[in-house]
Amino acid sequence: MKAIKVGLLGIGTVGSGTFNVLRRNQAEIRGRAGRGIEITMVSRRNVALAREIVGDAAQVVADPREIIANPEIDIIVELIGGCGLARELVLEAIAAGKHVVTANKALLAVHGTEIFAAAREKGVMVAFEAAVAGGIPIIKALREGLTANRIEWLAGIINGTTNFILSEMRSKGLDFATVLKEAQRLGYAESDPTFDIEGVDAAHKATIMSAIAFGIPVQFDKAHVEGISQLQATDIKYAEQLGYRIKLLGIARRRSDVAGGGIELRVHPTLIPTQRLIANVEGAMNAVVVQADAVGTTLYYGKGAGAEPTASAVIADLVDITRLHTADPDHRVPHLAFQPDAMNNTPILPMAQVLTSFYLRLRVADEAGVLSRITTILAEHDISIDAVLQRESAEGERQTDLIILTHETQEGRMNTALAQMQALPTVLAPIVRLRKEELA
Amino acid sequence: MKAIKVGLLGIGTVGSGTFNVLRRNQAEIRGRAGRGIEITMVSRRNVALAREIVGDAAQVVADPREIIANPEIDIIVELIGGCGLARELVLEAIAAGKHVVTANKALLAVHGTEIFAAAREKGVMVAFEAAVAGGIPIIKALREGLTANRIEWLAGIINGTTNFILSEMRSKGLDFATVLKEAQRLGYAESDPTFDIEGVDAAHKATIMSAIAFGIPVQFDKAHVEGISQLQATDIKYAEQLGYRIKLLGIARRRSDVAGGGIELRVHPTLIPTQRLIANVEGAMNAVVVQADAVGTTLYYGKGAGAEPTASAVIADLVDITRLHTADPDHRVPHLAFQPDAMNNTPILPMAQVLTSFYLRLRVADEAGVLSRITTILAEHDISIDAVLQRESAEGERQTDLIILTHETQEGRMNTALAQMQALPTVLAPIVRLRKEELA
């Protein structure tokens, strides 16, 4: 059978990884797919750099539109990134009747609705396993492996940079700024690390997963996004003493206790019980836990980034398209797991309506009645306490740290209680508030 | 679109789970698959019991062949188990042009070659996600998610009964027989637990995974099968002290250092470093670690048994068949991941050629020179020592336990060394020998 011909728009780290893996493992891949898969064209503004990677094995062009215009190309792989040119090119490729593979989470989290609708219209597939958790086949698991299930929630460590930083902060007791510099030196963090450390990248991925899990459109603008740049080593240490690890989680949860239903979609540092498997995912590794009604808890773990792990996902998509392009389009795997007419508009809830438990650290005056005033405020808002840790004051000090873990409550209620506690004259510094999830 | 009609051969635990989940989540499943999936016929010798489960929702027959003969049925789900009647019925269903879904690992590990060849001949699919690790979509991950990769090895906790027993033995310090009784009382072990505790069930699953990972035929008869019934609580304790947990692993490993290549396929109790994620998989849970060249290490975790987790996998297969049956048969996912003409005959190695490291426990006379004589034997066979733990003798005792961890060596070499050590007059009891894998 004739080989499937692939064009890469952009060939940097992931592109060269894809090129190399496809060439190195071509016999195995052909043996699985039933036909060869060949990258025959690549584009990069700097054609000399592209030629260093592909040699004579593929045609190199500066203009990606030359690839899209080539009738011999069956599948376009978009690896340019961002939401500008990448969006235009993906839409043009679809309009030209090409199937598309992309690793671009930002593009899909923000413009997914437009892109998937265009693809449906033209009867082509847009595949994006590489967009979430790199080499872990989590899109496939959610979209095909768990089709029998009503998914209840998912929670993932889906950004390797922040997980590396948190692991280092904990194991070495260092502060955020120091570890960030180390991560940049080692190549785990970019020179402008904002998207990673402020949770944006994780929120793109959580947005995509929320759509697939619950059959809702991608709605990045509704996601709550909170990163780790404000996280202090002290809180990692206190959490550890209380039996918790702090991870940056992307969480998507179905809520049936809200009238009409609702979806929580949020990214923030989260305390997780140390004995949970996902709490032990260290370094730049990724993992996603999925809770579903029939199968129960499943977890998927692996490398979330890097040239070859991402290439692994890109190539899996190429093989899937090679297989599925001969199937009746109505029988292919739907882009967002559900057929378009089976999608729903369950709203994403505002944070004030989110149910979670909390870790609070209060710097308080070391005097009688302080704890009582604080616990009274919590009780008045029906927030029940799970654990309290009160440090003895250091010699000569007149203030101390008070750590409180609460049971689950509505975030809005906690906000009100926090404002009242913060106003107490015996609370001497801004209260640190982190969320805690049992993931049970 | 017309619903896909399914017939269940056998309706016990998994069958009723499948029936219930398919009914409970029918809207979600239809929304994903693009059409309804309905169980319209079920068979069970005791029709009254079957009717209790399905009511009027499906036709109940005593004779499974009535289902196979019904031209309205698109897919047959075989849930009878074993290699007798189940084999006949699966072959008859294929001959009748039906697609088949089965959870029967024994059948596929032993008769897979015959069954897959018959299915190919007739252009039908035989799907078996439920045969390995229950609800974890590990077949899908290996066969589709990791298509880009050359798989190097995989190691799995793929039998919940034995993992439950090992977890209890460790956490409560109890011996095997006591915990087995407890497991039977709780329904984690069958009244005849042989297949589970002697490693046969795990070996069936490892055999299937080895075929998919390496493109070799299923060869259960070549698997090394060793269970946990001889495992002593003492060794679990010593392993723990040395930083290891003992798990029953199913291991399949590609060996390129053997002339012509070779595959290790083995099930046995294994020491794993406690800090590995898979060492922390407790109770009846399952997990599989896969090491592959592009993606690196990935891990898949979840429930390996039970009515609804298994049903989750059965239904995922039903949805896949619903999708893929319109694809050109040459483009469907091959049963064993590789196209028939891309399979290979790399031999499965005899245990003597396996490379592994070892845990040895020797009951020795507490006298000068004992350790030296033993380490000399190991050195003479080029087996290097990783760690030694020598217990002080108890008051008044003249003998003690000597624990040795070795580095990797060939098992045949260790067998020779063991025979020599056992012959020493200062070695007072049969040497306990367990295998150890770093899984790094």
C-alpha cells in the first residue's frame, strides 16, 4: 500500500523528534499501521536549520502554505504553536481537505470550537494527543478507553516545569525563585516561564480534558487559573508535616448537587494526601487521575514534554488517522469524544461555587483566645475543621503560625470567613490560603 | 442510525455488570459511539437466573448457539471462560461472521493464534481489552497509544488477588495462609485460588501483552510461571528493611544482547525499590509499567477485576467495533498490534538465560568464615553483590539469617552458584531465592 505522506509545519524540538522517531522506528510503525508513514515536506523560516535536521529525506520550504497546497500531502502536522499563524494554517489545511495533527494546546483550548466545526464540515480529522500530557495516551484513554463511563472528575499534574519546581522546593527545602533559576539552567523552564508557572499551560490542557470528559465545548476563558509563583517553602513544609504534598493540579469535576448541573474547571496548587499515588509523581513527570462510575479510579503516568515523548503522541495520531480515514466519518472517534449533537452546555461554575477543602496559615499573636476567635468565625460559616497545627512560638517571639485544615466547603463561604479572620487585630499578616483535595 | 445489537454468551458477574453499565450510561455511550449499543440476547444454562438480571430487556436462551445463529446480532460477547466451550463458541461466532468481544485471557493466551487467524480470514474483529488488567485500557495503550515506539519491556501487577494478599502480608505482618483465608472471606480470592496464587492468571495476561508489545505470537506454554504460595512473611520484612517491596510481576522484556534476539516472559514474586510508583500499588489494584524508546516510562493504574471495571473494558471494545467495522479491514487495529505479515518469531528465552538480580536468604551457622565462603562462590561465578544484611543471632542461638542482594546476572549462573552454596555444611536450610528488578 502507498505510504501516507505527511508535511510538518514548523520543525523545532518536537518536529525533529517526530522526524527522528518516525525514521528510526519506521519498520515497527509500518508493521503496526499496515502502511508506511513518511514526512515528505517540512517548513521553517530558516530553511538551512530545517535542512540540518532532515537532510535530503524531505523537501524543505520556508512557506508552510506550500505544504498545504501540495496535493500529495495527506496529513498536516502543525508544530508552530500559538494562536496566530497556527490558527490560520490549521484552518487552511482543513479547508484544503487535509487531516491535521497538532500539539498546540493553546490553540485548541481557545479556538477548538471553530477548528473542530471546520473539520467536521470538511470530513477531516484533527488529532491532538500531543496537546495534553505529552507522551501519555490520555486523550485516547478518555475518549476511547473509558467510553462506557460517566466520568465524575479528573485531576492531573499536567505541567512538568511546575512539578519539577515543586519537587525540588520540597526535597531541598528551597524557595521558588531559587528553584526556578535552577529549572531554567537545566532546560525544564523557559526563559520566560510565565505560561508554565502561572498555570496557563495546565489550564489549556485541563480545558481540553474537561471538554472530552463531560461533552462540553472548550472554554478556556471560564477556567480558574492560579500558578505556583506565590507558593512559599514554609507551606510545603507544613503540608508535609500534616501528611500532604502540594502539586499544581488541573481539575475538572462534574457537580450534580448544583441546580441544572455544573462543571468545576480550575488550576491551582493543591494539597494531596501523601499516600495517593499521584502525590508521589516527582520531577518533570506528568500524571492524570480519572474517576469514572464504572471503572472507578484509573491513573496514567509518563513524560509530559520533551522531543521524543511528544513525538510519540504525534505519531500515534498519524497512525490513528492512517487507520480511521477509511472509516465512515460518522463512525470515527469524535474530536471531543461526543458526537456534536450529543454535546451539552452544562455551565462552568464560578470559583465561589466550587466545593473544596482548605489549608490556612495564619500568622497570629501568641495570646489567649486567638484560636477560639478564629474557630468561631469558621463555625459561624459552617466550615468544619479537619486538623489544627499550632507552632510553639520561638524563644522571645510573641507571634506564631497557626495552620488549619478544613473539611469540604463552598469557596464563597470561605472567602467571607477569610475576610473576617483577616480583619482580626490578632491576625498579623495576610492569611495564606491553599486548596486541598482528598482525591478519594 | 440503527442500534448495534449485542448477544452475551454467559451472564454472571461481568455479564450483569456489562448489562447494567450499558443501560445506566446508554445516553453517554450513544453520544460517544454515534449509535445505540443494545444487548438484545443473553444465554445462560439457568435461564431463570439470567432473567433475574435482564428482566424483559433482552431475550434469554439456554443455548448460546441460538445467539450465534441469530442474523440480527452484530457482536458476540463471550463471558463463559475457560478453553473448552468458550473456544468452540468463539470460533463458531467468527465463522458466522460476527465480531467478538471476550474477557477470556486463558483462551487467548493459549488459543490466540488459531482464533485471530480465523477472525482475519472472515474479516471480523476479536477485541479483548477486558482480558488484561480489567478496566485499565492497557491493550489500547500498548496497541494504539504507543504505536510510535519500540517497546523495551513491560512489567505489571496484573492479578488483584495476589496483590491484595501481598499487601496484607506486608502491612499486617501475617503469613500467606492466614491472608489467603481472609481474601477468600472478602471475595478477593476464589474458593479454588490456584490460578491466581500460582501465577497462571498473571501469566495468561503477560503472554497477551508480550505478543502485542513485541509482535510475537501468544505462547503461554513458554512463559515461566511462579506464584506466591511459597512466599514467607520473613522475606517481605527483610525486603522492606532493604528498601524493597515484593510484588507478583508479569514481565516481558526484549533482549538484544542475545544472538538473534530473545524475549523474556516470566511471572514471579519480585523485589521492587519502594520508591517506584508501582511498588506503591496496594490492595487489589493493578498497574502496568511500559518502557519504550520514544516515550520513556509510562504507567497505567486501575482496578483489574470486578463486575463494572471489567464491563468498562468490554463496552469500550463494543464502541471500538461499532466505530471500526466500517473501516477497510486492512486499516483496522491488528489484533496483536502488528499486521500478520509484520509479526516475528523472536524466541522466548529459557529462564537460565534471563538477566535479573537476586535476593537470597541463607540460614547459616553463626561462625567465622561463613560469609567469606559464600561471597567467594558468588565471586567465582562473576555475580557481584549489591548489599548484605546479616542479623545478629538471637541470644543462645548458633545460627542466623544472611540476606544478600546481587547485581544483575544470568539466572543459569545463579543456579550453579546456589547449588554450591546449598552444599556448604554451614548453610543449614534451603536457600530462599527471589528475583529483584530495579525497573529504572
